[in-house]
Amino acid sequence: MSRCYKITEEQRKELEKARKKNKDKNVENRLKALIMRFEGNRYEEIGKQCEYHPSYVSQLVSKYWNQGLSSITGNHYKGNRRNMSIEEEEAFLSQYKKQAEQGQVVEVSAIKAAYEEKVGHSIGGSQIYYVLARHGWRKVMPRSKHPNKASEEEIEASKKLTIESGN
């Protein structure tokens, strides 16, 4: 037995208002599907026009009816997939920051090992660099030599030229 949802004029105005304010094409398509359903179109027809599976249209209608407009228009994806909060990361890095300020060399491998121990599982190679970048750390290393430094022979030849031209 299928459930028949009756939409009020107030709900229809709410959907139309949301469509006018919306800028996301995916949300627009979901709102369009809801309005079409409440106009009496069948799930198969809506699915063809909105490029949704008919069962997904049914889920949209049910979700709107039970949870409201925010369940259709809201962003359901959360951005924080971190192991620690920002404050916890800051506290964790404070000990290494003190070492760095004292002029000691701080290796990322040591920070990564301690981080893995704290969170209780291994992490990817670049994840610790993301953590460090988030807190304003940067990789500072002295260069072993200047990349454009002339060879020893060129330096000697240059000295000879300056000596000869100076006389």
C-alpha cells in the first residue's frame, strides 16, 4: 500500500520560495522533483525528467514530509574528517613548537609517530603535513648549496679575469 502525501498551499509556497533562493543545481533538481510529485506526476515520470530513479524520488518525498525542507536543501556533508580537533592538534604540536623555538631540529617522522600513537592508528604520509600546514608550520631547511652556484673552475677563471683586467 503506497502512502499518499497531500501538500498544503503553504508548503507549496515554501518549496517555490526555496527554488527562487537556491543556487545549487542539485538542490534545484530535488525541489523540482518534489513539486512535480505534489502536482500529481508519477515517480517514473519524475525520474525521467529529473534523471532520478523512481525509488529516490519516493525517498525525497518521504524525507521532505518527515524532516522538512532543510533535509532537502541542506548540505549533508561535513568537512571535518580529522582525528583531533583544532585545539587538540594545537596542544599536541605545542611541545614540538617549543623545541623548534629553542633551535632544535624537529623531524616530521617523530611528529608523525607521536601523532599515530595519540590517535591510535596509522595515518597517511601526507596527513601530518596537512596538520602542520593548518597550524602555520612550514618546512625550513638550509640548502646544501646554491642551485645556480658556479663550478670551481668557473670561479677560478673569473678570478683570473678580474686580476688581468685590474692591471
